[in-house]
Amino acid sequence: MMAQPFSRTIALIGGTGLAAGLRRLPLSGLQLHQNVSVRFGANQGRVLEYLEGCFGNLRVIVLPRHGPTLERPDRSPGTLVAELGYEAHIWLLHELGVSAVYAFSTVGALDLEVPLASQLAFVVPHDYGRGIGATTHSFGSLSRTIHPSMREPFDRHLRDQFLRAIQDAGASALTRGLYIYNGPDQFETDAEIRALRRFYDGESHRIVGMTAGPELVLCRQMEIPYAVVCANSNYAQGLVDDVSVTHELVLHEMQPATAKMLEIATHLIRIVAEESGSVGNAT
């Protein structure tokens, strides 16, 4: 643990496009933790890596959900499910006293009016839905709230902070959207996308992803406020003629947005520190 005193602890969870820049965040006293075993009840999981640093008196935990490698994830979304990685991540944050989780996630869009991240535009979803391949995650009786309300799944104040950080970074954002968790590891087929579009017909700014769903539900169970900023790397399979959605496509489309996402994270840390009165001797 850090010797420097801190007044509050928050966490940033990064995905594809952000992991490579996490060490460039304006944090002092950085400590790297690797291969951390986490026990929750009768179960056990593992956190591959997380960073711990301070911005003034604000302690920041930075967790790359797939591990430190960008080109080929050390742990894919499917492996995270199989190895209880999501549960290990959120339980660790709970044990560290994290009071808010700010996540970054790469997604695909079901609507062509959702701008691509390469245009330096992002989505801060307000609502959540489960897709065809959604997986089940729960701390069961260990939860503070076993059956959390999902009336307002993403915390409103955290979303507002994200929107301020995006604006301060000179980017734009859709302030509302529906995040659909469709499970790992494969991208959707044309038929699955048609089904999702019918199922969630009438909802605006529909995006689909592999990761934020488990984090959201587990945070809700542990009563940790959670919000996510989404980078649309592609339009969902079948929406654009003669285009196949692949991991290589996602990495290519995310390249222009990577530096901007790091800038958003930097502004976010400053905003949270200022609101918390934790700026102190920030770098």
C-alpha cells in the first residue's frame, strides 16, 4: 500500500485503446501490482495487473481489464468470464475502498448516426440492456445488494463528470445511449445484429460491447457508482456493405482516438480531485 496519505480512492478501468497509455497519466508515486490473487467467499480470481498512484490526495487505481498487452489481449472477455476475472477486479476495488469506478470501453454501434471514435466523438450511455450472449455475474450472498435496482444503471454524477472531461479534452459526446452487453468473445453475426435491432427497436444510440455489463452489475451489487465512456470503433456487422468486423479493424479505427481517450482520463482525474478537494500538490 502507498505511504502517501489520501482522502479518497477512485478507479479507472481501461480497455482496448487505453491500456498502452495508462502509465502516462499524471499520477505520482506509481506502484505496479501484478498477478494478484483475490478471494471472495469460496471463490478465487486473479488480477493480472493494476497501477496505484496519487493526484494530490486522490488515490487512483488504474486497471487494464485485458492486461497490459494491446495488440493481443492477455485475457480476452471470454477468459475473464471463465476465470472469474470480472469478479476479481471488482472485489479488489471493493477491498481497496474505491468509491467510484470510471470505465472506458470500445464498442460497435447498431445505429449509423452514432459517430466513430476516429472522429473524436464518444458515447456516455445512460441505459443498459442484455443481449443474446450475455453472461451471468454475481457475488451472491457476499453482495451488499443481491438484487440491485437498474432503474438508473449508470451513475448520473459520474456520467456528468465524464461529459465535462470529454468537453475539456476538446472532443464531443452523445449524452445518452443504450449499452447492450452481448457477451464474449466473437463479434456478432448479421443475424444477431438484426435480432438486436428488432429487440431494442425505438431506443436511440444503441451500442454493443463485450465488457461493461459484468462490471456494471457487480459494481451495483457492491454499491459502487459506475459509469462508462464508449468509443465506437465500428458499425455492427451487416450495417456496412462488404465490411467484416474484426479485431484488426477495431485496433485500426481506435488509433486516432487513443491519445484523446488518455486526455479524457487526465481531465477526469483533475475534475474528480477538484470536486473532492483532493488536489493538494498534484503534478
